[in-house]
Amino acid sequence: MRMTIQQGSIGGKTVYQKTFSPTTNAYGLVNLEIGSGTVVSGNFATIDWANGPYFIETAVDVTGGTS
């Protein structure tokens, strides 16, 4: 899974991005913690939240690859 924080609009400038390799429970649910995972780009601590709006995009590769 990949989580991206975008600034300004949906599909806007990526200010932070992480990847995760979670395991689902029996119902197919996952829990993601923004502070965990592998940073792809950006620094969460330096996001200036006053310069929003910000949007979170969550992407899933159901085949378990890197696409």
C-alpha cells in the first residue's frame, strides 16, 4: 500500500509519501500508522499544515508487486 499527502487539490503536489506492507485481518481490514512504513519522499514533520488544504491518497497493489 502507498499513502500520499497532496497539497492544494486532489492530485496536487506530493508533499509526503510512504509505502506499507500490511497484513489484513480475517475481514480484509488493515490498520496503517502514518508514523510507520517506509518513507518514499518528503518529511512529515516539515509539512506546513497552514498552507492547506491537504488530501490523503491511498493506493493498493492487490497483486503484491510494486505497481
